[in-house]
Amino acid sequence: MTGKKTIDLKVNLGKLRLKNPVMTASGTFGYGEEYSEFIDINKLGAVVVKGLSLKPKQGNPPPRIVETPAGMLNAIGLQNIGIENFINKKLPFLKQFDTPVIVNFFGDSIAEYVKAAGILNSAKGIHALEMNISCPNKQAGWSIFGTDPKVTFKVVSQVRKATDLTLIVKLSPNVTDIGLMAKTAEDAGADAVSLINTLTGMAIDIKSRKPKLANITGGLSGPAVRPVAVRMVWECYKTVKIPVIGMGGILSAEDAIEFILAGASAVAVGTGNFINPRTTMDIMEGIECFMADNGIKSVKELTGAVQC
């Protein structure tokens, strides 16, 4: 049996090195400080902060969250404090940890994406950027960034010129061919892709006959989406050469290992943080125990090892 001391959990995302493959998913971990009393942030592979825009945003009107039988619908609308406030007020807290900080960001135009990337690129203490081109509850027209390959290529290639940080592109599952979108991001200069963002869903109050969300539709996350996410990670792994980060309903080490076997180099925990704030720690320990029990020395041995 392989001892835990000999197990190698380190993974690479482009030039970014993580001590282990367990990350947080943007939008579910705040700016890091919110969870610091529950977990040791130093033990995480990476912290991915809530999505940021050039200026603060209020998001959508309430109600914005609806529980579903196997997850939740959210229509937060990317509410955030803005990039400058994050750099000045939130980033100093994260700098004290020996854990890479990945900043998720977005824009309402290609010019905004480029400007945001440039500002973040010059801020000390940020190790990678995650481009959100896939939010399902933004205003009409915004989805084109993550669903039209030509537009995806244009926005990613322009952002690539604005930053020398590791660039991750977060993909939308609301497309016909996820492999094509991953390859488009790779060809445009992405160092990695992350998937999936939430699936577009809707819930209706049968008594009032009105949608339960003020935004009408929202993003479905949680265990319900996991089989879809695993399949899409597998498809992307077969299509691109850059690392794939898997997410979507990961609640346990078994869930995480399933994604890794499908081709994920790393995984991100989202809705699971709401259920149990220590989910990331439990998953990390579970992966290590699984490897020790099965004589696996490096977690990289598991990436894409599914036998189809």
C-alpha cells in the first residue's frame, strides 16, 4: 500500500502549479474570507473568487435562489464589488496564504473584458484569470460570448494579448458542441478551460402561476447536473491538449475522482460549499485516501484514465 507521505497531489494548469487539484468554484466561495473560519485556505489547490466586473454590480432583483430536488437555481446576476474594490479591500486578505488566487471576471463587451484583464494583470497577488463567458442569467445578448465560436475566439484572443497570467476560459454547457467551444478557446490562446457553468433552468409556483425567480430563468447547479458535466469534461479532454478543470455537483471525493478519470486535471467545488463549508477539505482528504488505498502515487495518473 502506498503511504500518504509518498502521494503526489500536485497538478499544473499551464504555468500555474497547484499543490492539489481541489479548487473552489467562482460565485460559491465569496472572496475567500467568508469561509476562512471553516477551512484552512492554505490547504486548497486554489481559491477562485466571485466574478468581478470593472464597476460594482447590484445583480438581479430578488427572489434570486430557488432550491430544487437535487440542487438549486440561481439568478444572482453576477452581483459583485468591482475589480478596484476587490484589489484594494479583498485581495490583501488572500495574499497571506500560500494558495494561488484565481480571479473570475467578465465584461459586457470585448473592450470591457480586455480592460478588466489588463487591470487584474498588473495587480500583485493574482496568479491566474478565469474568463466567465458563460453566465446563463445575464441580459439577452450576453450569452453570445460563450455560444458563438467566432465571438468566443475574438474575445479570448483579445484578452490573451492583455495578460501574461494563466488564462482559464469558463465554458457554457448551453451549447450543441462543447468540444468545439473548448477547441476554439484553446486556439485563441487559453491555457485551460473550466466547465461546466450552470444549465439554464426554470421553476414555477403552481399556485400563483408565476416563475419562482424574478429573473424568470436561472442557472441550475448541484448533483443534478453532474452526469452532464462529467460527459462534457470527457468530450473536452478528447478534443484539446490544454488542461480541463471539471465542476458541477461535486460533493464528495468519489465525485471529484469521477471528473478526474473523465479528463479533469483539477476540480472546482461549488454548490457543495453551501451544503457543507468543509466540503473542499473532505474531498481533498478523500482523494488522498483513495490513492493510498489503490497504490496510486500521483494524481496525474488518474487524469483521463477512464476505460471506454
